[in-house]
Amino acid sequence: MTVRAKVGDRLHFKGRQVGMKEHTAEVTAVLGEKGEPPYRVRHDNGHEAVVVPESDCTVESRD
């Protein structure tokens, strides 16, 4: 399944390693076509990054 998101959506990442917490990030830019990754995101701690979400990530639509 392909992840699709738009600016303002929130990505929810599950902890994939022991001790890694679940966390969220807001999509600030969609760099792929038709809502597909990669995405520029701002994590809740303020860190910004470009990510390509994997199957353990879910999208919460802003709509």
C-alpha cells in the first residue's frame, strides 16, 4: 500500500526498535507526485527532515 499525504497531515510513526517511542510529525511539503513520498516533515520536537514512510507509518488527514 502506498502512503499518500498532503501538507498539514500528520504522520504517526511506530517505534520499530526497543526503547524507541511512537511519535508524530506534520507534513510541511510533499516532494513526490500525487501525494506520494518523500515528505518534508516537522517532528513534535521541532526537528525537520525528509522522510519516506514505511508500512509502520499511518497518515492522519487534516480534513
